[in-house]
Amino acid sequence: MDALIYTAMSGAERALRAQQVHANNLANVDTGGFRANMELSAAQSVNGYGYDDRHMSQLQANAVSTRQGTVRPTGRDLDVAVNGPGFLTVDGPTGEAYTRAGNMTLDENGTLRINGNPVLGEGGQITVPEYTRIDIGADGTISIQAPGTTIMQPIDKLRLVKAEGSELTKNEAGLLVARDGQPLATDPTVTVRPGHLEGSNVSAVEEMVATMSQSRTFEIQMKLFKASDDMADAGNRLVGG
């Protein structure tokens, strides 16, 4: 009977944690460049003598969906959307990280930033000198027209990388990082679309359906838990009688 209790308890915990994953996705449905988390679970054995046939489910919420979000034009010089399965590189709180958000800004020192994190180029953090015009090419090359000149001069190039969803996970800051902890190599095939931004790749409809499905699953597991408890009581009465 206790095997059924383990099954029900483990299933209920998985459903509850899966709901949290989908709720977080829904909360970021309007966050530019956000990549949806995917809930994955695996069987985990229970340690201890006599528990060989007992298993718990272990939820792994660090898988990332690489499906592309909706791209919209903005006409802003410092906005870029990455084409295909690529990423921009930033200097995050714990080191090199990756993002699809392309709403870049300049701070008071001329450092190019995305959501407060310095953008990385081929020469490290990108610092833009004073300019009258700025242009970002499809290959990520940043060119400026300096005051008093008439020509565009390249100053750096965005460090663009490519990776599969299975190679990436999210850190505590919500940025993508390589699962093995090693920096990704620059990929010259990755291109950007200047003057555009990519939205979140979260589907509100899919996440709502998944949330309702997990709620029903949790209710079923609770009914199983109650049924196993009732059967255990009935068995105890028979033995005691």
C-alpha cells in the first residue's frame, strides 16, 4: 500500500512544480526575447533499506524552448532581432551569457547594454564613441558616423553564437548560459535584423492549457492519496479485528 502512497505523493509534487514552471512562462509572455522554460521529469530511486521498488519523480525545469518568437519592426537604430537559432552575447553577473532580447541602450559611458548587462563584441564589451549616426549591419557589424565626418566607420561587431536548446540552461538572473559552463564559439552564420525586436516565444494558450492539465493531474493524485489512505485503514481494521 505504501508503494501507491509514494506514487501519488510523487505525482502530486511533480504536478505542483510543473504548474510553477508554466506560471513563470505566463508571467513573461510579454517579455522581449524571453525563452520559455520546459518542464522535464525523471525517475529517482529512494535511498534506504527496503525501498528498492520505490521511486520518486524529479522535475528538471532548466530545459529551454528555442522556438522563435514574433518579430516586429521598431525602426530604432539600436534594436536588433536575431535570425534563426542564434543568440547575442552579454557580460552577465556571473560571466558570459546569451540572450535573444535585442533592445540595446547606451549608458553614460557609451557602453552598449541589454537590460543592464554590457553587450559583448569581438573585442569584449562594446563602447560606442560619440556619433551623429549609428548603423548595425546584418552580420552584426556596428558602424558610426563621427561628428564632422561623412563616412561610416566600423567600430566593433556583435558576438553572435549558436546553440541547441539542450546545450543551454538559465542562470539565476534569467540569462541563458552554456550547460557545460564553457563559452560558446562565435558563429559567422548567425545574422541579425536591424530595427526589429523579437518578442517572447511563450504561447499563452499553450501555457494556460498546460496549467489546467496540471491542476487536474494534481487533483487526481490527491484522490489516489486519499484512496490509499482509506485502503490502509481498512487493512489495519481487518488485521486488528
